[in-house]
Amino acid sequence: MEKEKIIPKFMRAKQLAQHLGIGLSTVWLYAKQGKITPKKASDRVTLFEVAEVEKALLGAWYENVLY
């Protein structure tokens, strides 16, 4: 029996890059371009909402998988 992978609601940029299989610089590029929205938890910590990022980057395909 395979264990289900628990995905956190928020991830830091490095975790998000690994989760999506993209480079860290690509995460920051997408944030700069406005494709994804970073959320500041503190002066030195930036988080991304995983569901929002997946929806923004995967678009209609993501919607079809969920519903």
C-alpha cells in the first residue's frame, strides 16, 4: 500500500521549486512576472500558497484533475 504524500498549504521558494520540478530562480521569475503571488510571513520569510500556485501555473488541467 502506497502512502499518500501530504502537501503543506504553504511552501518556501526552495520547497516549491522542488515540488514543481523547476529551478529556484524560475520561482522568483514567476513571482516577479506576477504569475504567482508571494506572501511575506516576516522580513526574511516569503511563502507561497501551493494550491494557488498550482492553479496559476497548471491552469485548466489542474481544474479538471480536482473536480
